Amino acid sequence: MPLQRTRVALTGRAAELLPLLERLEALAPAHSLAVAAVATQDQRDPALRAALGRLSPAPEVYLRTEEALASVGTDVFLVASSLVQRHAHVRAALASGCHVLAAAPLALTVRAAAGCVTAAEDAGRALAVYGSGRFSLDVHMLKWAAGSGIIGDPTYVLDIAFGAEETSPNLCARGDPALHERLRGGGLLLVRAVGDCALLRFAVNDIVEVSGHEACLEPERIARGPDGRVRARFACSAADTIAAQFRFANGAAGVYTRSWAGRGTTLPPRRTVWATRGAVDDDSLFLHTGARRSLQEEWKAHLTPVELERLFPGAVTDSLTLELLSFLTSVARWDSGPQTAMPHHGGQALRDLATAWAIAESNTTGRRMTVQEVESLAAEEAQRDLNAHIKAL
């Protein structure tokens, strides 16, 4: 009897679906996968049609997520919907009995994300996110340096960048006006800070307290066409600049800054962790002896083949592929007992989102904010209008 294949369905726009379909196509032979259905409004997109045409058997294609869930028996549902729809699609898929892997951040607000986590627990299904900031080589190297003792105990973290040629001054970030709209894309806080907080929490230590500030330094943005001409000018309703001070669970302090603004001089990205016996500065490792070494070379020298295979099974290093593999492996073992060891599972995704939103909540209240206050929904003034907009109850 042939092995029953795991049936996978996806929902989202073409740009978000194409990277997922590419990885699923590559993984299908070794992991017994079949893409059963796709829900998208971009059914005529030529690149998407070509990607779907390479799959065998050809998946059913629907316009609405609800149609895909109602029409095709699915084991795993990948949710690449817009932020305003994401939590609703996650919950609908969970209610249909699917295990769900969603784009990060899990939802537009903490309340909506908490509802997704509760729904997964009630349904007894797996929930995780991709784009989690936990599967890249750089992250694993930093995690090793911060946790192995080679630099001692982390005491201070600097994670900064300000402006970039492709976004400032006044340029539309990634060419997508929705990213500057509070009710659709959430601004820099959701586009960048959630992932950055996830990375620091995973690689260094949990963040427990935040003092934050956010602002819109460039209230008008412009979108240009391929010819460089201005296609549109539009007002921004979401912050384009974030600054925060963090307190980590181990007592370490941190400074975090990101911006899509930056008239004049910009500040290139820099991530530094100072510790009691050394430091990591981007790709350099500094030891208490005064030696400076390559972080990657030192990491390789200390890594065993077993550890390397655990982090990068089959020598796969692509972050999205690794997130899919981690999730699908957990789903395959689900019947023997729920697998909560995934580093990108729903509970961690909720905490990542709450950490980023603590920056805005601190800005709104004018005081330091514990992440637990935000995660428990005791503090959500900065999200109140968004909760009403997406009907997060």
C-alpha cells in the first residue's frame, strides 16, 4: 500500500506563495507531501500559474480561503494572508482540523495572536510561524557565543540601524504602501521589530521589560515605478522609527533602534553583545585574552557533526526550508504526543509579538512596560483601534 501523503494547502497573494511553493516542490519527494489546494486572488499571475503547473497532481485553486478549507481535506495549512486577515484564516484552518504554519508575525495585535494560540490548544493542533528569525546561520552562531560560555554572561546588547538607501528619504519601504499604513501593514514595528525581538530572545535571552519610543519622521512617502517616475504620494499612518531599551531575563541591558527614515547620514546595521569574558560584534568574536577571531570559524571548530546535523539536517541552510522541515517533522510525530519543542511555535510567536508591541505600549503610557503585561492583555491601549478594526475579541 502506498504511503499516504500529507496534504498541504496555502492561502495568500502570489508574492508570498511563490517562495513557499518552491520549497514544498523540493521537499515533496522526500517527505511525502502533496499540495492539495491554493486560495489566492492572484489566479492569473503568470509566475504563480507556472509554479502550480509544475506540481503533480495539480492542486485545486480557489478564490477564498473558506472555499479551500470546505472543499479539500487538508492536513497542513500555510497562511500567508495579509496581516488584517491572518488571525481569522489561522483560526478557520484550526477549526477545520488543520495544523497551521503562518507568516510571522502571527497577527496584527497581541489579542488576535493570543486567540490563535488558544484556538490551537483547544483544537489540539500544531501552530507555528515562518520568518521567525530563529533558523539562520547567523542566529545560531550568535546563540552559541552567548550561551556556550566562551564570552561569559551577556551584559549589554546593541542592535541598531537607521535609514537605508532603498527607504529614505521619503521612499516607500519595499515599494508597498501598505507597510506604512497602520491598519494594513502595521509599520516598522510589525515589519521589522517583531523579527528582531524574536532573534534577540532566541539568541541572547528572553526580554522581560521595555522602555520604548516610536515616531513618524517622514509623514509623506512616494512610490516610484520601474522607470523611476513618481507613481503616488501618500501619507503615513504608522511609525517609521523605533527606539527601545530592553532588560533581559538574565539582567542584561539592551539598546535597539530601527528606522525607515534618515535624511542625510544613515547608520549601517550593527549587532553587538558584550559579556563578562568577551564580546561578539557582527561577525567578529573577542575573547578575554584580547584575541579577535572569526565568529564563524570559531563556531565551526566547536560544533560536532551531530549538532551540525541537528541544526541543518541534510546540509540544508535555507531558513524557510528549515522552518518548513521543523514544522512538518513535528506534525508527523503529532499523534504520538503534541510536539512543543519547535522554536517557532505559537507560544513563542505570541511572546515575540508582545515584546515588539511593548515598545508601542511603553510609548503610549510613558512608562517602562513589562512584556508580561502586554502578553497577558493587561496593557493594550496602543492596539485598541487595531483590535476594533480586525474585530479581535
